[in-house]
Amino acid sequence: MGDIECYCVSFALSNVVWHEVNGWSGLAQRTVGEQFIRAVDSISANIAEGFGRYGKKDKIKFYRIANGSLFEALDWNEKAKVRQLISLAQYSHVFQELQQLPKMINALVKYTNSHLTI
């Protein structure tokens, strides 16, 4: 999986979010934090699951789910900023990483579409 850029970026980002949320209060962790972690973790997990699937349609289905989780993570990042759970610098870092992922995931879908026959 190390050679798939969108996996590497999303995996690293999931650890950034995990460490950030780990320092929040109990209420913030249970409400925003758990959802934020799940959404970001889901991006790399679905890319990995798609990569491990055999058929083109099955692979692409998981890549598209990863893309949906990405947009959910954008929402949780926004909520964390508005509720002052993260600094502007932390928000910006997560936002920038998430913003580059749709293009990477779409490139993976395009590659899968063009290189697999099944």
C-alpha cells in the first residue's frame, strides 16, 4: 500500500487527527472527536479494502466510499474549528491534506478503470 499516494496521505492524516483528538475533553471526544476520527480513518481503510478487492467494480466502490468519508471529515474539521477544539493552524493542516485527496482518489479510480478488464 505504500506506493499508493492517496493511501499514504490519508493514513498519515488519520494519525494526526487521532493525536489531536486524544487531548480533547471527554464531551468533545465523545461528540465531535469520535466521529472525526472515524471519518478520517475510513478514508485510508476504504482505499486499502478497495485495493485488496479483485474486481474493478468492487475496487472502485470502496474508493468512492473513501471519497464520501473525505467529505464527512471536512465537515468534522469545520465543526472542530468553529467549536474552538483545534487551532487555526491545525484546522488548516487537516483541511489542506483533505483538499488534495479527491484528485488522488479520482486518479486511482481512473487508473483502475483503464487498467483492469474485470
